[in-house]
Amino acid sequence: MPKSINQHGLYRLKIELKNFIKQLFFLQSKPTRNSELIYDIYHKIREEKLQKLNNFKTPEDYFSDITFLTTDGKLRYSLLNNKIVFGKANFINFKIIEIIEGIMNDSNPSNVIELGSGGGKNLLWFASRYKNINFIGLELSPISVDLARAAAKKYNIKNINFQVCDLTKIETYEHLLTETTFVYSHHTLEEMPRIYKLPLRALKNSSVKLIALLEPVYMFKFSRLFLDISKRLRIKNRDRLIGLKRFCKKNLSKVFYIEIVDLGLAVKPENSTTLVILKRK
Ligand SMILES: C[S@@+](CC[C@H](N)C(=O)[O-])C[C@H]1O[C@@H](n2cnc3c(N)ncnc32)[C@H](O)[C@@H]1O
């Protein structure tokens, strides 16, 4: 049964405290989130989805790929309007995609880029609906790009293009960052804890007018006390993103109006999604 936010927060806090202590006494290794680690993590996940591609009949099925149980067989809880819920992970991802869609529609773009497009589920969902827009996914993991391309072929979606791309290699994609391009990310910069500044600087120096970052920026809320403390510890234990809000305010505020919204939404409650909108001045 869904728990209260404090019960779930305490449960997560215990896990993160245990991990912290184990790492402190060298009983558990501390990961360094670099391109090699990311490559390995996503290779396995996307290989499995590629094998199951036939099970996903439509782009909606392909999008709704989160199961009720986690990989270790536990019930998958999520966060919806700052409440712990069960069985709503795909619904929450739909809510997030609707937020991105609303921002995208405001700017009437001719091109849309997703930074770190993974298996392409967000872009395929958009591209199947917006035939007059050209969608581009930039993704580090080649098998993810293979999967996304195979899915585009399966659903006969033509207005989409996936490229293998390391977002730190700006010269490989800066020509795509044009005035009529809307750029967004969804839980990608979190996988680049030290190097996320490179693509953001490239965006600053480009002529892109509107950017939406949907990333787990650390936002403390007293009503989520234990959950937010566990989120902070998780960032430390797992080498996750920290400092995005500060970086945006310090380095991007001269060229962009910045809006930061705590959405109270998360597929994983301990990793809630924040919306950062960058609008060129
Ligand atoms: C959590 S997944 C999210 C995927 C996708 N945005 C989604 O919502 O389904 C993060 C993605 O970022 C990609 N990524 C991480 N570092 C990257 C980099 N330096 N360049 C390009 N993609 C990267 C990973 O390979 C992974 O597919």
C-alpha cells in the first residue's frame, strides 16, 4: 500500500545512511559517474528493450515501459503532487512529457533536440504527433541509438533522427543549435555530474532561445524532510548531479531569464524532477 511521504522518506534515508557508512569504511565502493560507467549502465538496459521491441505495438506502448516492480522485485513507488503513489510511474512520465510539450508549443520550433535521448521514447512520442517538426536525439550510448532508430522504423516515424553523440564534444553538434530549435533534457545532466556545464555553455553561446531542463535539481522542502535528506545523501553516495541551480544563476543569468519549478513529481521519489526553463533575454 502507498505509504506516507515521511514513512517512505525514512525508508530511503535508512538505505542511504547504510550506503554512506559502508562507503566511509570502504566496505562498498563509491561509483564515479563518468562516460564509461554510463555507457555500461545503459548498454544493458537498452539491449533488453531492443530484444523486447516487438512487445511495444505503438509509440505509447514504447513510452510506457516502466513496470510495477523494480528490478529487485520490490513495489515501485513514485511521487505525484508530493504524495507517495504506487503504479503511477508511466503516468508521471506522461505528466512530465506534457510539461515539455507545453513549453515546446510556446516557442513554435522547427527543430527539437533532446540531450541524452536514451532509447528515444520521449522524442518518438512527440514525433508521432508533430509531423511538421524535425526531432533530433543526441545520445552517448550506441545501442540506445540503435534501439531508438529501430523503434522509429517500426512505427514508421520519419521526422526524427538519432545520433551517437557525447554532449561534452560540442563541436559535433553545435551547428544544430539554431534560433528555431527548442532544446530539452530529461534526467540526462544528472548522469554528467561534473561535465554537464559543457553542453550548457554550448547552449549559452548558441542562438537557441528556449531550453527546458527536467533534472533532479536539489530543492529542499520541509514537508519532504526525510526524503530530501536521503536525496542529498544519495547524490553524495552515487555521485549524482549537484550545483545545477547555482551554475545556472551564476553563469547563465546574463543571457537567459531563469525559472526553476519544483514539480513534486518523480518516478523515483528520492530523485524528484525539477523544471529549469532558460529563456534568452
Ligand atoms: C536517465 S537516461 C534518460 C534518457 C531519456 N532522456 C529519457 O527520458 O528516457 C540518461 C541518458 O543520458 C545519456 N547520457 C549520459 N551522459 C551523456 C553524454 N555525455 N552525452 C550524451 N548522452 C549522455 C545516457 O546514455 C542515458 O541514455
